[in-house]
Amino acid sequence: MFRTTLRMYDRQYLAKIEREETSRMEQAVRHLRNVVVQSLGKRVDRDGKRVVGRSKPGEPPRLETGELRRSIATEVVKEGDRIVGRVGTNKVYGKYLELPGVLNRPYLAKALQEQQANINRILVGRKITA
């Protein structure tokens, strides 16, 4: 015969779990934001001279004014029973840079794809790899 016991957790315990999950999500979105900001700050040097001009399709946009880089923000919210983290920009042109077929200078989706393993490690409470 198989027996199991269901246990109701008190509100304090559930609140503690939610705070921990929220904290991990905040760490994950901060990490992703930092990676995105770094990718937007890359400049290419050739023979000691900075290359002037825009990035090529498929590359993150090069730093020109720094406005896009400064606008990258994070948000962590509770939606129903889920904790949701967001990284993005309020700059309209940021959307056009990101989308394939428009300007095709991905910086958000590319960073997320590259950092997915580290983000998963953060969310389960493990240290990330360099």
C-alpha cells in the first residue's frame, strides 16, 4: 500500500520562498543587463585607430552616442503566481535594431541565448561560470 502525506505550508514559509525566487530573478536580470550593456560598448580597433561606422548585420550595434546602452533597464514583477524578469529599452529604435529583417543588429536575444546556461544556474541558486 502506498501512502503519502500532503502538508500545507504556512504563509511565512511561502513568503520566504517567494522572496528567494524574486531575489534570484533580480540577480538573473541584472546579469543579463550587464552582458547586454557590455555588448553595446564594444569598439573595434585596427592599427590603433578606432573604426568609425555602424556594425554589420548580425552584430550588436556599435557604441555611437551611448543612449541605447544607458537606456537598458530591468524589471521584476509578479504576474499571478509567476515571477517575471524583463530586460529591455524604452528607445523605439532599439526594437528595430533587434528585429531580424529590419536592421538586424540583435543585442538582447543574442545575449539571452549566450547566457541561458548562466541564467538557469542563477535561478536555481548556483554560481555562474565565467
